[in-house]
Amino acid sequence: MLLAEKSTGHLVEISDIKTLFDPNESSVTGSVHYGEEAQDPEPIAKTELAFPSGEALPLCWTDPDYRQR
């Protein structure tokens, strides 16, 4: 799955989709696509990611207490 870094707009290929969907995980492993080839995988905070359209990630992916609100 491809997401975008909020600060730069660079695409990030997410390696572990299960971690992305888990609201108890605050970061996910991904490779930034910038330049000619993808960079090495690194942990990226979910708060720094959005969909390529600019839409924020769903609360059920980022907030373990989303049902309380």
C-alpha cells in the first residue's frame, strides 16, 4: 500500500499492512519512494502519514480509544 508523508508529499510503500491497521502501533515500517529508487525500510510514525489524496488516516488505525469519542 502506498501512503504519503505529510511534510514532503513523498510516497511511502508500507511493508506490513497489519501494523498499519493496528491502532495500538504508533509507527509502521515503510520505504520512502524518492529519487530513482526506493530507500531502505525504516519505521515511520503514523502521525506523519496520510493518503496520497491528502486525506488523513482513519482514527481506527491510529487511536486505540476511537470508540470512546
